[in-house]
Amino acid sequence: AGDAPSPRPAGAGVDERFTRFDRHPGYQQLKLMREGGQRLGIPDPFFKVHEGTAGATTTIGGRECINFASYNYLGLAHHPKVIQAGIEALKRYGSSVSASRPVSGERPIHHELERAIAETYEVEDAVVFVSGHATNVSTLGYLLGSKDLVLHDEYIHNSTLVGAQLSGARRMSFAHNDPAALEALLARHRGQFERVLVVIEGLYSMDGDAPDLKRFIEIKQRHQAWLMVDEAHSFAVMGDTGLGLREHCQVAATDVDIWMGTLSKTMSGCGGYIAGCRELVEMLRYFAPGFLYSVGMPAQVAAPSLAALAVMKEEPQRLRDLHTISSYFLEQAKARGFDIGDSIGVAVVPIIVGSSVLAASLSDALLQHDINVQPILHPAVPEKSARLRFFLNCEHTREQIDRTLDVLQVEWQARIQ
Ligand code: PMP
């Protein structure tokens, strides 16, 4: 017998599309985006480097700009007390807690922060995760299973979608801010599932609009579903004292089953929280994968959030200023004929311009005038409703807003002639 032919390697003949990163559909999409931008002479609007703190103003390329692109709504991320709290925590606890909390990462600051969040919400308990995104992914992924249903607003954040996918539950969306559409889905499907979780947001960050929480509560109660509210943009922003959507809508905190929020916005840190009843929170502490299998929140991240919550309460003028300046922006934008969609004028106001190309080009033009505002392009929003998304800050002045809207008007006019 001669030599047997060596067997064909298992990978022979596999198409390059499946072995090369540059043939991955994601990379192809990125290339198309870049080539499109270059053809139109519009620089990449993403990953601009901010060289210091970013609030009502920021420094980009050595130039001080008016800034409408930071979530630092109350200016607390550069507040001396918030910074000091971070420095002291860093000195006391070191730079990492070096383990997951159940193992050996537990520190007093975690409890202090969680207590403060629970007390502010007037619920039994709260738990903090190292990422807001992971908070939603882990909470939905853990609480629900294949016999359950997730019903969510069509504009819900990606983290809820990923969490629902991970859980294996059925998922359906209802029309934006439309309780009647939710009710129709519940009437049709409630009986086929065990647990049903309805997820909405407190303040939608692409549109600056908010749900009618009372109606959502009434519907979820009638259909025996849980209601979860993602307060990433509404906590410490909405309501006369910053208590969020529940204060804005005048409902009891315990009428919502799961309050979720982030520490990365007004709270001036990084991470997310779940606040609610004791059983819910205890269960997440012991079993939610993004908590259990992830490092504990660094103390120098937890302490500034705790300080930010205290400063929000001690300096209520900040919130009043945010509300006043947001209303001013909304009125002035409307007076100039800009399309602000359904924004209620609290902290987030979009100006809808139409095409992604126009939005990117206007954002670039504003930056030439030292005004930083992020364009929101397709597919983050439908192609015909690409926009400039303005995040307001309690430290913005009327002069800054007048100047911004005047420049926008001129640049926009120049592009339609
Ligand atoms: N939920 C919503 C509604 C958000 O807008 C975001 C992020 N902007 C998150 C969750 C995730 O939060 P984080 O950025 O703190 O991870």
C-alpha cells in the first residue's frame, strides 16, 4: 500500500468572508460610512476628544466650545464636593476593590450609595452595577425566561433589547409612548405567558419626551404585569426636586416594580442601579450575572455618585436652572421655526433636520463656530428624522443658546440655497 493521501484540512475551502475581520459585514458598513463622509467632505463626528471636564463648555482641539453633548446635566461631574469625595475614596480604599462584591469586593461605600438611592426613591432597597448597560442586560436576562414576555416601547435603549434577547423571553414592541398600543398587546397575549415585563424610559434621550406614567401603571396593574422604568435620563433631571418621572407624574414609587437608572449621567460616576422591593434586590445581588461575575464598583466611582446625590439636594437651584434654561432653549428653537418633535423641554431637545448628511454637516459647521452638538444619524433614528441632539446643562446661559440657534439658522439657510 502506498502513502495514504493526507486528509483535507477541516478549514480548507472556507470562504474568506468567514475568516477575515475586514470582510465582516460590520467592517464593510464602517468602510461605507467613512467613504460617504469623505466624499461629502464631512469629518467623522464621533470620538471627538474633550481635553478637560465637559459641561456647559468643553475644550476640543485646544478651543473652548459651548457644549451640548454631555449628560452632565447639573454640572456635578466637576463640582468640588463630588471631586473631593472621589479623591478621599481613592485614598481610603485604593484604586480597585479587586474582586466581585460577594467574594471580597464589598466596601462600606457600596452600602452607603445603595441606601441613599433606595431612600431617595422611597423603596426598600437598591443595588449598583458597574455599568448601566450591564444593569439592564443582567436584570432582564436573569429575571425572565422562555415562558415570559417583554413588552417595550419601540424606542427603548439597546441595553433592554440585549437583556430581553439574553433572557430567551418573547419580545414585542409597542408604538412610542402609546399606552393604548401596550394595552392591545396585553389584551391579546397576556394569557399565553407566565411573567410579563413592560419596559419604558423616564425621558427618551433621542426625543426628549416622556411617558404618561399614570396610564402605564393603571394598565400594568389591570393585566398583572411588571413595570420597569429606565430612568437613565430622568432621575435627578425630572420633577421639581429631581426625583425623576414619578415626581413629574405624581405617582407613588411603589407603583413601579423595577426602577432602573444610571450613575453615568447627572450622578457623575459610572454604572447603573436597580431600586425596588427587598426580594427583587436581594435576588439580583446573589444571582444577576453582571453583578455576581463582575468586579465591584470602584470606590472612587461610587463616592462621587453619593456626593452628587447629596449636592443635588443641597443645591436645588441647579435643577431649577436646568429646567429654566431647557424651557428657554425649547421656546427659542420653536420661535425660529425649528422642528423639535415632541420634546417636553426638560434637558433634552432635538432639532430634527431630515437627512443624516445634513445633520452631520450642520454639526461640523457648528463646531467650526466652537459649538459642540452631536448629530444623531440613521440607523439610530429613521433616515428622514436625523437630528442635532441638544443636551442642556444648568450652567448654560441664554447668550450661549441665542448664539447657538442663530449660527444654526445661518448655516442651515446656507445649505438649502
Ligand atoms: N439606558 C438608557 C436609556 C441609556 O440612555 C443608557 C446610556 N446612555 C443606558 C441605559 C446605559 O447606561 P450607561 O451608559 O451608564 O452604561
